[in-house]
Amino acid sequence: MACEENLEIKTNECGTAMNILYHLSILPPKILGGEAVTQDIAALQQNFGGQIIYINPNGQLPVPVIPRACFGFHKLAQLQDQERSPLLHHVFNPDPFPFPVLRYLRRPIIYSLTGGVSNQRINRRFFASLAAVTVSDERSLKKLQACGLSNVYVIPPGIDKSRFTHTPISLTSEIWLMVGSAPWSRAQFRSKGIDALLVAAQRCPELHLVFLWRGVLFDEMEARVRKFGIKRQVEVLNEQVDVNRVLARVHGSITLTTRPEIVRPYPYSLIESLAAGKPVLVSRCIPMADYVVRQGCGLVIENLTSEHLLDAVHQFSQKYDTLQNATSQIPPTVFSRQTMIVCWKRVYEAILHNAKHS
């Protein structure tokens, strides 16, 4: 089920107060506003109210690393106490993991998959029992429907586009790219293409990279930059930044991955880049690649070798004017936060109605 992008939106359509618990499986962000999921929840709280619950106990309890199967149990008594009043549980997690704690909750549960759905096995019985499962792309919708799920909604991603302005810069011999979706683990330096980008920069002195970091593995990244001898070409912004100002001095943005579930289907750094009139480069396995191809607002990269990256950067440079013009033609309603909020309102109200009459 999809929520149309060309909705007729009225300001007073939003803003209905609801009792919602937003469950996050990540740790609290080290940099305020640095995570797309917390930006989404802040927008939902602004319109519907609600409270954030971090179900990941790592760092909260004086024990070694706690597996995902145990997430949330340290707060189960609190959750069950809050269920004495009618409410919605809204879970955010990158992949379709059936958290056992959710089986102990009585109120309706919405499970939002914040990463792309790959070919991993789906626990159909568990997810079919939920009030709703949401995704942000058609690829994931089709995969979940192929597993027999009929309670899946597509919620289009949305940002506050008023924060972004187009500052054109000419593309001469140097090319500057903003890089989002920073790694959470050392293994993701490879799977998110960070190492391949650093090798590409080492081989191409004209390539400059501005990384948006999230306070995790910063020393590791700095060590890699020193190792490759490319400090002049690489900036790592490990702090809260005005992304619009960063975009004002780059030609475009790039997000890479070998696995769709470890990045958002529509990475916010790429959406923000398009909102600022800057075309993008994106891995084929990221669902947003389908939109980029249709709109012509960037290039798609097939695999993460430095050779492929350098070829893509060269094509990006050669086709830049055409790509930038296509980016400027994106309709204002696409990737609108207001559209996203209206879609969430419809899902919330439908679930509350069903719960009331069940």
C-alpha cells in the first residue's frame, strides 16, 4: 500500500495529539540531529506527540555486549505499565528482526524498516501479527508482499526542504563530493565504500571528499586518511553541522553500500543534496537508485572498486550540467516532510480505528 506523493495537503491536516512510544534499536546519537531516524521521530513528535524509548541496553547496563534478542527486556515493566493507557508502539529498526520483547506488548505495534529489505529470511508469522509494517521504497514493498505480508505501507521519506538553498558552483578541474551514511563498525568501512573512496582519492588528486561523521570511529577514520596521505583532499566533519552550508561548497553527494539493509533506502544526505540542487552518486543496490535513474539527477554505481568509482566520478564531471539541470526539475512535493507527516497520520488513524473496533 502506498501513500501518494501528489497529495493535496492542508496545514490543519496534521497535529493530532496521540499517545505513541517510539522504540529505537540504536544507541542514543553522539551528535545531536546527526541521525535521520531521530530527525524523523522529532518531526512525528512535533505533530503527534509521543516519547522515545531506546531499547538497546548496551552502554546502559554494567554488562558486556547484549545481543539483539534481549533488547527491550530491561524496560519491559515500564512499557507494560504505560500500556495501561491506550497507545501505539512504533518500532524503528534497519532490518526485519523479530525482537522477542514485542511479543509481550498488548497495544498495536507499527514496525518501520529504516534500511532496505534484501534477500534475508522474513519471519512471516511475526510480522503478519503486527498492526503495520512500513517501508519507504517499492523494492522493499514487493519483497515483503512476496513473503505473504499484506499489512505493509509505503511511507515516502520527507525532509524540511525550506532549510536548503541552491548555491551553484562551477566544476573545473577539481570535484567536491559530500559523503553521508558514516559507518557504525569497522567492517562498514568496506561495506559502505569508505575505503574504496579513500583509495579513489589517493589515485585522483582532483577528487575532494567531505564526510559527515556521527561521533563513532572518528580516530579510525583519521588514521586511514593519514595512511593514504590524502589529508589535503579529505574533510571529516565530526560535529553537528549545517548541511546546507556544506552542500553550498560541493558539486554533489555520494552514498555507497554493498548491502541495502545497512543504509536507508533514501539516504537523507542524498535527499538533502537534491533539495540543494546538487546531483548524486548512489550504489545500484540502494533503492533510491531507481528514482535517480528515472529523474536523471545523478549516476548509479554498480560495484565498489576504486576503478568503478573513478569512472563514475569522471562521468559525473563530464555530464554535470545535464545532471544538475535534471535535479532542478524535481517537483517540490517530492521528499516533502509535510507529505510524509500526512501519510503517517493516515496510518496512525487507521490503526487506532481498527484497535477501537476490534
